[in-house]
Amino acid sequence: GENVEQHPSTLSVQEGDSAVIKCTYSDSASNYFPWYKQELGKRPQLIIDIRSNVGEKKDQRIAVTLNKTAKHFSLHITETQPEDSAVYFCAASWDNQGGKLIFGQGTELSVKP
Amino acid sequence: ETGVTQTPRHLVMGMTNKKSLKCEQHLGHNAMYWYKQSAKKPLELMFVYSLEERVENNSVPSRFSPECPNSSHLFLHLHTLQPEDSALYLCASSQAGGLETQYFGPGTRLLVL
């Protein structure tokens, strides 16, 4: 079955710097890759997603890139702010399996002012 | 946020108790999910219901029993749990049938003594 590996497990950056989180997946059938942000004590919330028919998607300070050949995708946060501090989860999914998401282990991002 | 609600928010139970977790979604979705979130582990999918039919049981022990009486409600019945079942249990919902965004509830923090 699908397996998603996420790195790093923790990431500390200075405010204003960029942060990059990387995920690899094992099943080439995967074609949907969402990213969720979970602030301390709160629920996971979708921040951006990408489907396999595009290589990059951007939403203000957040961007996701996808390399289907290498089976990896990355989250890029530019101009980080303290409120970006949270745990970020990547996930992978594919058609015809009832919405099943396979999550990575999570990355705890800390943005220091 | 009131799209997906869960009760109770916190639960302490002994290993011989029987309890139920409740999830309700107000988003008009027709797929619902139970996830287990333990410390230092990725979100683990437990069950998927699509159009009120269970479409996924991810090798979950029988001491966890889901119930989906309609598309807006999802229950997780618990009995004879083990201390290692202590975790945050998250409910999510989405539109069924495709690669759709999942919206999470706030979770129930469960402690098994």
C-alpha cells in the first residue's frame, strides 16, 4: 500500500526566512496531495493541495511543487511569520478508493521572532 | 468553527467501560472518517463511510465499532479499550466519490486508564 515519508520532523527558522518541507510517496497511482496545518490544540486544516496534472501551485506565501517522476512533493513557505508555527502534514490519495488519505509523520515548524 | 463538531472533547475511561464518541457535520457532505492521532505518529485512518456505507476498515481492532446512521452523524463505540488506545480521535467529512478536501472536527482527547 501507499507510504508517505515526511522530512524534517522539526524545523526552526527565523521570522522572514523561508521554510521547506518535503514528502515522498511510494505508489505511483497517487494523484492528489494535500497539505494540512495543525496549530497546537486545534484541528488540522487544509492550506493547499495539488493534483498530479500540475507541477506547482501557489497561494500567497505558500507554494507546493510536485515531481511525479521522483515521487516527491514539497511545501514552501516564504516570509515566515510567528503565526506559521504549527505542525504541517502532507498526505497522498488516489482515485476510486473512497477518499482515503495517507498522511506523513508531520513537521513541527517553529518561527522565531 | 462549527462545520464539524465532536463530543465529548475530553474523555477518561477505564478498560472495562463502554463509551461512544459522536461526530456531526453541517456541511452537506456525504463521506465521513475516523482518524486516530497519537503523539509522534502520523494521522491514522480508522474507518471511512461513504453514502452511509462503510468502505474502509483499516485493520482496526474490534473494540472500536463505528456507526453511521445518516450522512450527518458518525459514532465510534468503544469497549474494553487498552491504555495504548489513548489518543486524539478526529472525525472528518468530505464530499464522496472523488479527491475532495476533508474537513476535520476538533477531536476527542481520550485517556484510557
